[in-house]
Amino acid sequence: MFFGLIANPFKLKKQGVMGMNRRNVKFISRVNSRRNFPLVDDKLKTKLIAQKADIAVPVLLDTIRYQAELRDLHGRLEKHAKFVIKPAQGSGGRGILVIVNRDGDHFIKPNGDYLELDDIHRHISNILSGLYSLGGKYDVAMVEELVEFDPVFDRYSYEGVPDVRVVMYKGFPAMAMLRCSTKESDGKANLHQGAVGVGIDIATGKALNAVQHDSPVARHPDTKFGFSELQVPHWDKILPLAASCFEITDLGYLGVDIVLDKNRGPLILELNARPGLAIQIANAEGSLPRFDLIDKQEAGLSVEKRVAFSIKNFARLEIKKEPPLDSVSESPE
């Protein structure tokens, strides 16, 4: 079984599992030009090029570039009851502050904690100074409209919102997973912090497999809902949306993170030029055979043709070489 191979590099290679060295040398460096990295490493640049290409993203409410602009922070936030503050060059979810409501100058976080205006001021000041940015560089604070998340995932999340990660190769959707926040991950959809990764069938948007800390789970550890019935809505829109990011970045190996707004549908949340490898474990399948097949396709195909190819060739109606989801043991609480 796939999970029995995790500690055996020779068997992993035989199963087509890509490791970090191969990812860095044979994929990222070969199909991702470094001159295009700033387009995705800087979330503000990502948002601007996506908007220019008419690609759906959360609404940008404000940008704060200089410490002096914080003098009028009260006026800048006065009209906004719900918003997200994030560093333009942050990574791994660091520096993201979510406000779900406010009571005058008291700002309410998703867990119910209250923040004062001074707390917001301090947080943005830390962003500008580079506390959360790649390499500690001076940064820009982005204020975005809070996404009204689709309640369809309520049973698969704890104090946070799942997002869909689609790994693209040469513009073809190659693999997908849903990242579900947990109590352990502090409400963040970060697998390294304890979120659950759910492998998603490229053809249907249905759950295939679920893991937490690289071990199989059948149910969400906090809500106790089983993953076997999970179906990602708007799947027919998600794949073309992800594939269209190839044209605006010209990055051959790309992670596309998508959230579902209950009113606007799928929105691009973030792009990543160095997507991680855990998506293979979530899908219980190596990515190399899929990449090899994509390498044989002609270049210059349209978004529609690339998506159709992936749906036809990467369909997984049931878990291969793995027991059904409902029979997989739960992870310990």
C-alpha cells in the first residue's frame, strides 16, 4: 500500500513519487524562470496581474506601504467591519490577520478574541518592517475584503476555511487536494501545522483519500464528519480558473490556491512557484507519471483543451491500492 512506502525511498521512486531534490532540480529550475518568481512571491503583484486578466480574486480594499500611513489607520479601516490583513511577501500563512466583525474600535477575530486599534497598528507595522516577509525584506500590508466562505465545507473545518490546492504542470491541472483546518493547526489550512489534506479526483472533484501528518484518516479529527462523501462544488469552474494562471505567470510548475465564496464562487487566493510535495500523499499516488504524460503533449493548447486532457487522463473514481475511506483508521485526537 502507498502509505507503507513512505519510509522506503526506492519503493517511492518506483511508485512515481517525486522528492524534493527532483522537484527543485528537474522541475522548478527547468520550467520556472526565476524572473517570473516575483509575480507569485509578491501577493500584491499576483492580485494585480490576475485582475488585469479578469481572473476572480478577493477584493483589495487598501494597501499600506509606509509607516507614516498608519497615522490615519482609524480612517482607513473606518468603513470596514470584516477584512483580512496580509503581508504581500509572506509565506506559510505567517502574518495573516483575519477580522470577522467589529464593535467600534474593537476588532473581533474568528476565535472571538478582541483586538484594539493599537493591536492592528502594531501588526501592520511588523508587516512593513519585514517580520513576516521572505528574507526579512521591507514589505507592503494588503487589506482584503473578507471572503464570505461557502458553508458547504463547515463540517470539514475547525475555526478556519478549507482551500483547494491545484498543482499545475505546464498549464495542465495535474493533482488537487482540499486542505482542511483543524484545532491543532489553529484554524489554518497548513498541513505542516496539523491540517488535513484530502486528495481530490481531477475529473469529478470528489474526495479520494485523507491524511493528517502523512497518516490516513477517515474523519475530520474535530468535527468527526467523514471525508468519503466530500464533493467540492463548482469543480467545472475551479479547473479552468487554475489553468488560466499559467498564461499570466508563465510558470510551468505552479501551485494554485482557491477558496469558495458563497456569492462569487471560486476565487484565486494565492499562487506558489514552489508547491510542496504532500499533495502526493493526500492522493496516495505519485505525481511523476502524470508529469511524464503531460511532457508528451504539444505546447500551446488552450485552457479548455488542457483541462479536458487532465480530466480524461487523471480520473480516479476510487482509491487505487488503498482501503476505502470509511475503513481507514482515524488519527488519534
